[in-house]
Amino acid sequence: MTMPTTADQEALISDQLAKKLVALQKASPAAFDVVVKRWKSDQEHAQKMELAPGRSVWICRIAALGAVAALCVLAWHAIDKGYAAEGVTIVTSLAASLAFVFITGRLTDGDKKGSSGKE
């Protein structure tokens, strides 16, 4: 006896599901409509969840850019008002923070890629 392949199993499952859906539509059109609406809702949710990681990366980048701009403006203002030491401290801490984020971010991304086997 030969084992069915994955494609055969998927075709069998989809054929069985199609038969069940046709039977449900004939037996209860209202229940069929509910099933179809929920299925569409699940598909839309799955699509949104696939896009979420990419969106969160860009939101974080924009927020980080805003924070860098705000600190640059604050440092510039401090230097203009005669508080050069404070302005330099702000710029230095900003540079150190950026270096830390980029170094640890690269290490974290590399670890993630290495653990999943995708490169």
C-alpha cells in the first residue's frame, strides 16, 4: 500500500472541505453565510498580521529619527544659550546611544537570522 503524497492529501482535504461546504450551503444557507464571513475575516486578519512586523520596524525607525532630531535641537539650543558643556554632553550621549543601538541591533538581527537558518 502506497502512502499519499502531501499534494494528494491537500487535494483530498480541499475536496472534502468543498463537499462539506456545498452540503452546508444546501442544508443551511444562513450558517453557510456565517462560515464564509468568518473565513473572510480570518483571511483579512492573517494578511494584517503578515504586514505587522514590517510596519513596526518602520514605526520604530521614524520614532528613533524623531528622538535624534529632538536631541539635536536641544543640544543646539543649549550651545546657543552658552551652555556648551551641556550641549556637548547631549551630543556625546546621543552618539553613544546610537552606537549602542546599532551594535546590539546588528547582533540581535544576526542571532535571529542564524537561528532560523535563513541568510
